[in-house]
Amino acid sequence: MEKASLNWRTFVDSGNAGAGPIAKSWNHSATPTFFLLDHKGVIRYKWAGPPGEKVMHDAIERLIKDAEAAKHNTAK
């Protein structure tokens, strides 16, 4: 991550796309594949190919609301 100046985790299988150990573990079938995880680290969305800005934005907003609600409920 530091070498490539990335501020998010990224993983790459060497060799054929969709055929390496990471692809098999995550049921990855296309490149690019986007995964969106919730505040607990659970995969909530998966898109084979770019989902589009509005779709991604709406999904992120839903997850933010869920995380805020969970934080609020835990604080009680």
C-alpha cells in the first residue's frame, strides 16, 4: 500500500484473472469486481464491473446510515 501510495487495501492474484486463490476465496468472476463492506467487515455489495457513480454513492450512503444507527443503538 505504501509503495503504490494507496489509502485502501487492495489484493491481486497473479496469473489469470478470476482463477487465483483470492478470486476463488471471494467467488470473484470478473475484472474489475467491486466489493463494498459494512462497518463490521461483512460484504454487503458486490459488482462485477463498474457499478456506476450513483449506484456506488447510494450503497455507501446506506452503509453509512446503518453504521450510524448501529453506533447510536450501542450507545444506549
